Amino acid sequence: MRRRSSGYVVLGLLGGLLAGCASLSEEACRAGDWRGIGYSDGADGRSEDYVSAHAKACAEVGITPDFAAWRAGRDAGLGAYCTPRRAYAAGRRGDRLNPVCHGFDQRELARANYAGLREYEINRDIDQVEDQIRAANWRIDELRDGDTSKADRSEIRRLRRDIERWRRELYRLDTERRFGPMWH
């Protein structure tokens, strides 16, 4: 008996998780603000076929989306998404701009998104180099504890050369970050 009830608990939890995957809540389907839903989807850069996820979610409660109102809202929302500022911000998060900006200045959007992506990559590279330097310094400290053999001293010299090379790389990356292909 105990096993059966715990099985129901697991099924209930799974059902709750799956229900959370719907694109819209029952309340949103019933409210029927399809223009507002479309605007939000456009402002988030969602593709035109995303409305099918809403149709599926709302079909479970017997509601059909107003596709014309959703499309009009989405088109208006794309005006908020398809801006150089949003393209740059997406790139800084490591994201490419979704290919939904037809009719907008593609060259400017691509340039802004590339600049954001490059800044993201530079920051990621800086973090990696700083991690390498920390690890090398930790290893040097570890090798210095106790008796230092000839091999340990050789490894310490190699690690110091590596640290110096990584510091030059940090300087180069920092210079590129400050003066590189940034967009504003």
C-alpha cells in the first residue's frame, strides 16, 4: 500500500512538471489577449510558428487562439526585439539574434550582435586565462611546501614562464575588450 501511494506522488509531481511546460497557462488562454501575447512573443524574438505551441496549450481547455490578433501583436513586438541594442545585448549573453527580423536593417543588427558576441568571447577568454594563472600559482605554492627537488624547481620555472605568457595574453585581451569591435 505504501509503495502505491508513493507512486501516485511521483505521478502527481511529473504531471505538475509537464503542465508547467505549456506555453500558456489556462488563465492566459481564457483571458484571450492574443495581441498582447503576440507582442510578448515578438519582443522575445520568437518565430511565427510559436503560435502553434499556444494553440496546443489552449486546445487542452477548448480555446482557439485569434491568429490574426496574435500576428499583429507579434509584428509590433518585433519592433522592440529587432533593434541594435537588443542584438548587442543578446551577443553579450553569448546568444545570436533569432532570425526573425525580416524588414529590419540586417547589416546593423548583425554588426551589433557580432560586437556583443565578441565581447562575450573576450570576457570568457579572460576568465579562462585568469583560472589558468590561479591554478599555476596554486601549483607553485604546493611545490614550495616541503623539500623542493630539482624536478620541482624546473616545474616552478616552467609555470612562471606560463604565467608570464598568460599575463601577456590577459593584457592583449583587455586591450581588445577596451578598444575592440564594440558597438554603442
